[in-house]
Amino acid sequence: MTSVSLRPSGFDELGLRRALSDRLLPFLVAAMAFLAALALAGWVGAASLAREWQAGSGSSLTVQVPRPGDPAQRDSGPKDAPPKDAPPRDASEGDSDKASGSAAGGTRIERTLSLLAGTPGIDTARRLSDAQLTDLLRPWLGAGAGRLDLPLPAVVAVRLSDPATDLDALARRLSAEVPGVLVESHGTWVGRLTALARSLQACAGLALLLVVGVAAAVVAVATRSGLSARRAAIEIVHGLGATDGYIAGRFAARATLLATIGGAAGALLALPVLVALAGLAAPFAGGSVPAEQGVIAFLAALPTPIWASLVALPAGAAAIGFVTAQGTVRRWLRRMP
């Protein structure tokens, strides 16, 4: 039997406008698109945080120098005793030797900064000021941290130009030249934070897959409901020569249109929420909150991957609607007697 074209322009011979309502299905797809936008934002945000932590804290370390103002004296072990027949040394000569040694080596903090500046793989080495140390201690010691008479060590913030720098060798060298120096790397904490970010990213990906599955199920249920409601009309049209592909295409076109509308509505609803979340997360991801409190400024501050995700939501919803409706209708028609 040859196929015939049964659809004049604008004629809905299958009654799809009643079978697939333009109210319930777009609303449900919009809710799924909203959740998908949040999941995508979580995925992008977690990936951005992981990159920022690895590039920032992972390439920095802290050096603590106790007694920073003391003369730098290299730990060279016990000195040889003077011979028995040597004349006794005058006290002024000893003081002169100490002064010359101090002048040659400088203070402990100066020696530490000099060693760090001459080490390959180190970009910058900056000593924190007393005000900065007070700010670091304030959460633990309170507002009077700056007035406490404590023998605080000098703290040097080091930025690495090469993350592969051998920190153990650097610590041994500093300890040999300036005894008592402590080198603290942030690698352990960065590893834990990165693992946390990757876990959040995996959770966001799982949530996205669940949203896609629920959206496909919603479209499938709506399509099967429409098929059941228009069963008589479908049997008549099919008996007159309409192919399975023609009927499935009609249902798929209707489902695609409604899913696209729902996807676009969900993306628009998610936009203000994502803008607010992006503003809160900007300082943690290396960004900054817009100085101008205007809508355009906040929209411009939204990361490009988020914009791409919002644009892709209607297209993704349309693809889910088309594929799901096609498969559902074709399976239903094959089972029809």
C-alpha cells in the first residue's frame, strides 16, 4: 500500500493539540531544565574551583624564620679546639670576628630571602609585614593580637614558578644555611580540596544524568498518554496508508516544540539564580564581584561556560523530546494489532 499525504496546511488530523497539551508538558520540561541548569553550574563551578586551587595554593608555600633579627650563622658543626701552645685570644678580637661574620651573612631573615631569591623554580619571596601577621593571628588571639609581646617568627610567602620544584631539597638547604627554618607546603590541603571539588563535580554530573532521564520519562509518559487518547484517529489514519514514520514524525514534531518551549523557560528561570551564585563564588574562583551593581554588569560577569550551558538547554530539551517521542510512537505502533 502506497503512503499518502493526509495533512493539508494547518490541519491536525491526529488531534495532537489535544493529545499533547501545551500546558503540562512544557511546565514539567521547564522544571527539569531549571534543575539541569543548576547541575551544569555546579559542574562548571567545581571544575573552576579545582583549577584555581591547583594553580594558586598548589604553587605556593610558607617559610617561617624564628629569631629573624639574629645574625645568620650556618650550622657547620663544632669548631676545632685551638692548639695548646696558641696564645689566648683577646675578647675584642672575638667581638670583632662576630661582627664581621654578622656583616658577611646578614640577619637570618636576610639570609633566607637571599637563598630563596637565588633558588631556581621560585618566582617571588615576600616577607609578610607585622600588620599582615596580626591579621592572620586575629581569628585566634582576638583584636589585641598586635599588642601581645610574643616572639613571633618572620613569615615569608613564596610563589613557585615551577610546581615541580623539589621542596624537600629546598627545606634541607634552608635548614643548613639558617637553622630552625620551617618550610610548609600547601600540597596536602590542596589535594584534599581538589578531591572535594572533583567529588562535587561527580555529584553534579550524576544529578544531570538523573534530570535527563526524568525528562525523557516525562516526554515518554506524555506521548503514550497522547497515543492512548487518539488511538481511534491513529488507527483510521494508519489504515488509510499513513506510515509509522509519518505518525511518529507528527508526534515527535509536537513533542519537540513543547520541549523546546519548556527548555527555554527553564533556562530563563535559572538565569537570575546562576547570576547570584556566580557572584558569591567569584572570590573563591579567582574572580571578582562587579563594582557596578547593574544587571548588565552581573550578566557580563557570568562565566562563558554557564552561558553556553544556558543556550544549550533548549536544544538539549528539543533533542530529548524528538528522540523520546519517535521511539515511543514507533514501539507503540509495532505493538498495535
